Amino acid sequence: MRVVVAGGHGKIALLLERLLSDRGHPVVGLIRNPEHADDLRAAGAEPALCDLERASADELADQLAAADADAVVFAAGAGPGSGVPRKDTVDRAAAALLADAAERAGVRRYLLVSSMGVDAPPSADRDDVFAAYLRAKKAAEDDLRGRDLDWTALRPGRLTDDPPTGLVRLARRVERGDVTRADVAAVLLALLDTPATAGQTLELVGGDTPIAQAVGRLGPA
């Protein structure tokens, strides 16, 4: 399985790239800043330059085709310190751009890293950054549901940098909680290995169920 990860220098992305590489899966990470290339190589990924706020769908589709991708993962985000406009241009529009490119390149499997809380985002008259982030993630999910792709949307709880536990709660609805970024990456890997999770929106927090078992319990959408 060849995987392209958008937002390849993010914390979850780097962890996922390492897991994929350790499994022997070729992985390409899309980055905007060439100075991040060595970090991707250290994680076992091939860096590829792509500004998701400027690239066209055709340009990105060409990159997916060049990578001979079997699956794509959208793990990009505007990041801390970004304002309201970039929550839309990255967390929504870039996710849709990747979906456009996947359709054009014939890449059916698409994983979206979303967020818990998007089902009840703050009203549009609130312009604070977190509210804009939730609205953008919800719009990205809604966009995917209308596409002929084998998509899965993963909604982690509050992210931490603690060591991986390998134990989670994963279902269509779970109570709010924390989850380590390392466990999110491990769940993404398991989802890539489980095509039956296509068409599902899943919430994820730390728990007491081994990841392979939690993913294996999921039936078809």
C-alpha cells in the first residue's frame, strides 16, 4: 500500500509516516516548507513539496499519480497561531482539494483527520479561531459524504503528546476525552488496513480496548 499524507510535517503525520514505513509501506508526505524535508526522511517518508493553499486539483492529482498512491490521508491543519481565514483555506478547502485530486487520480481510499465537537460547532456569528476550526472540519466532512470515495472521517478527542497506550474507545459516538497523538496515528494505520470502515465517521478517545480489536469490531457503514 502506497500512502500520501497531506500535512506531512504535522505531529500525527510524522508518527503515521513512521508506522507506515516500519510496516514496509511506501509513504509520501506533502509539505510546504522544504526545510521540513529531513524530518520526513527521518520518519521514513519521501517528502514532496506542495502548497495546499495554492496548488490546483490537477497539479495535486499529478503528484498522487506520480506517487502511485493507493490511499491518501488528510492530516493537514492551519496550526496554532493561524487566524480564522486559514481555518477555512486549510482545514476545509485543502481537504476538498485533496478529495478532488484523489478522484482525478483514481485514488479511492481517503482518511480525514477531523475533530470531536464538529456536530455542534459554534454559530457562524462567532469569529473566534476554534469556532472557525470546528466549522471548517464539519464542512470538510460534509464535502466528503457527497463524493464517490472510500472515505473515513476520524474525530479524535483532545490531543496529547503522551506516550502511546495502544488502548482506545472508537465508535460512531463516544464520550469526550483525551487521546494521544501516537494512538491516533496507530488508529489511522489500522483504518487504512480495514477497507470495511469506508463511509464511517468515527470518534476516538483513550480507553481500554486494544486498537486492533477496536477497529475490528467496526462493521460496514
